[in-house]
Amino acid sequence: MSKINIFSEIGELEGVILHPPGPEVENMTPKNAERALYSDILNLAVASKEYNQLECILQRLTNTYRVTDLLTDILQSEEVKEKIIKQTCYTERHPDLLNMLLSKEADELSKLLIQGVPLQRDSLTNFMSNENFALRPLHNFFFTRDSAIGLHNSILIGSMASTVRDREALIMDSIFKYHPKLQANTLVAEKLDSFGKPLTIEGGDLIVAREDIMLIGFGTRTSTQGIDFIINMMREEKRHQHIIVQQLPQTPESFIHLDMVFTILDRDACMLYAPLLMQPNKYETVHIEIDNGTVKSIRTVENIPTILKKLGMDLKPSFCGGGKDSINQEREQWHSGANFFAFAPGKIIGYNRNIHTLNSLSENGFEIIKAKEFLNDKYDVNNYKRCVITIDGSELSRGGGGARCMTMPFSRKALD
């Protein structure tokens, strides 16, 4: 496995962590779907087939690793096992589970930590409880992007906006800290800042545009306090850094992260949702410049493409939902039409359902390749300067994320 090396969004992929959706997705009912951050429950059989396309594609292109395998590896250590179980049980207020979980073998324990531990109806309190699980299933874990963020040579562990995802962050922190082939430097923020305000950071809001340029979304999942934490990190490193903050709408829920409205596709190309990023509105774009440990300036700028151009990144946009019809734009943004994952410069993966978005990409020189055709060796991506491999997404997209959300890259080759 490669060490941590994330200095761009598009460098050739060397290692990525995945988590196929499993029984934890089915351990959801209409009653708890909203608490689990879903607007609806998913059909696991269909979602699994769609996710399998993504995983098989990436297995052809790079080194892929599953969360469950990595977690099982580190749980072989009794010391690590005890740390994870104690933190889980005490944080989630179920110390009664401690001995039972410690008695489990690593592979079974790995599943329990992700799929959940059913509540035993062995007391009146438990019998009367409306909960089905003592440790709740991690319904959102197939979005591995959010709980761990590759940032230069370190891993920033997500400070999750909802407590139902805190165990995801604990697991990813443990994997990167203790796995013998990773042993990465992990950066963990407290859930509250020094003034007691919620400090939240999720990976879908953070884009490493260039070694000295970072884009961060500010909205329902990442707070200003979380962004200040990153600013202070950069100040301590005393590097020259530009941080561009994009304010996001609170509603609808499709705007949860920056990568739902903006992704980088190539050295000179990006995907964006024009109504938010290119048209006048109340949502601000802020440019922060840091140099030698000092914040030199904080100022409002016109938009992301304009400030990136001034900083030497001239990105021609393709448009989520196409560039004209507002209904198509809204529909395809809702279904993660802006959410693309680059496995090399100009070579990306996204959903096939967003046809107007794909037409915009095609107009900008991207060859459209269906996942099945790629997996049947009808196309060689090395023969194309630009291409997009399209995966089925009728069910996965209903979970509220796309190809970028479902991938956690930890190493990319440096760009020329």
C-alpha cells in the first residue's frame, strides 16, 4: 500500500478505500430513515449491483482496499481491539456490551461495528425501547469520502455533523493510525471549538485543487469553526496556502457538500452547478490567503472559477444538468450530477442517469464509456485524452451521493 500522498484532485490514482453497502443499509426503516440521513430507504440488492460496477472498474485501474478487510486486520491486535471497543461502548453509552464485543473474533467484530449490534430485550428498559439496535448500523459508511480526508501527507479525520456517523470516523482513524501498511499521521479535531461551538468537517466539502489551493464548502456538514481549524493547521505548517470557501444552501439536502456542486475533472476542466456558482445569489465565495503562519487576507470574490483563474488554474466548465434548462439542472444536481471522481487527469467516473450533464461533458471532449463496455474490454482508457466511465445509479443516487462520495483516495501520483 502507498503512503499518504494527496496534493491534487486528479493525479493518477494509486490507492483508494471503498466500502460496498451491506446489511447496514437494510437495517433501516421509514421511521428512522431521516435520523440515518436518508430521505428514503434503499433496495440493497440493486444498490449492491450498481456499487459492484464502481468497485470492479477501480480494481482494473488501481489498488483498492475495503474498510472491512482493513478493520479486520487491525482488530487482530488485542490492544487496538480494546481501544476501539472501549471508545465505542462508552461514547455510545453501552458499556454493558464491552465484554461481549471483546470476546468476538476480528472478522465478526468488524461486521458488528459496521452492521450494528441488536438491542437485547432482557430488561424492562430495553423491552420498552423504540430502538432496534444498541449500536446503530452505519447506514452511510459506503460514502467513505466523508469520514477521512487525504490532505497532502496526512489524513484529516472527519468531525461528523451527525453523531450517527461518529463511529465511521473512529474506524477510519484507527485504520490509518494502526494498520501496519499505512500508519499515517492522522489529524483529529475536537467536536467543539474553544468557544464551545460545533466544529464539523466532512470530506465531501474539501477539495485539494493544487498543492497550495484548497476548496472548502461551508454549509450543513462543515462549519466555519471546522474551516478555522483547517486554517490554523495551515498556519502551523507555515506554508503559502490559498483557501477558497464556498457557502452552500441549507436546503434542499442535495447541497450537503461542495462536491455536489463542483468537482475538478482535469488540469483545465471542471464540473459545476451553474445556478449556484455562476449566477448572482446570496451565497458567498471567500478567498483566504495564508503565508508564513499568518492570514494575509480574507475577502469575498466573484466565484470559484474566477479566483482559480487568477491563481493560475484556468478551468473550463462543463455544466451539471446542461447549461440552459433550469429543470434539468435541478433534477440532475439532485441525483449527484456534479459529483465526479477522477482516477487520472481527464479520466473520471460518474452516473449514467444524468444525460444532460454527460452531453455537456461530451461537448467538451470527454468520450462517454459505459461501465459494462469498459469491463468487457471494449474500451482502453489509455487511448483517450479525456473520458468518463458511466455507472448505473438508479438506487445509489437515492442515498445522496455519487462516485466521489463513495471513494476515499489516499494516494495519487504527482502532476507534471
